[in-house]
Amino acid sequence: MENNANKNTHEKMALYIPVNIRTRFEFFDGFGFAELVPTLIITAVSGVIAFIVHLIAGGMITPMLIVLVNTATAVMCLAKGANNISIVDQIRHVIRFSREQQVYKYRYGDEWRDSR
């Protein structure tokens, strides 16, 4: 009888958290409006660079490759993976970690034995 009561209490207390629910609009997994804006800026800058290369070199293939490669690289670096972190975020974390204190200079002392 007690076991049944515990089971019912446990079922009432269970919290069901839905999975795969997006909290923001995403075009595809990990790439939403927050990642689209920097991608469009990178595409525009690479378009200007491609136009300058086209004026200097005269070909069309090199400028097209510049725009396509830069845009694809931006999408890959800004899209968030399964852990909700992108390559750019990971680089930011590494830089922030490298700027933090790495060596902690202290002297170990046993306060119970070394009562001077």
C-alpha cells in the first residue's frame, strides 16, 4: 500500500521538459537572425573586395569564389552546434580564458598543525 502511495506521489512530482523546442526563430539548426546579421555584413564586405578584385584582374571566377567562400565560412563559423556554441564563441572563450589568471601563488599551510 505504501509503495503505491510513493509511486503516485512520484508521478505527481515528475517534471516533463519538452525537447527540441526552439526559443527563437532559426533558418536551420543553430542559425537564426543573430547569426544572419554578421553573415550579411561579411558577405557585403567580401562583395566589395570581390568588386575591387574584378576591377583589377578583370575575371569573374575569382570574385565569385571570394564571395562564396567567405559567406560559407561565415555561416560555418557562426552556426551553433548541439552544445549551443559556435566556433566564434569557442574562440572568444579561449581568448578570455587566456587573459585570466593562470598561476595562483600561495603557500600551503596546515592551520591545525602549524599554530605558531
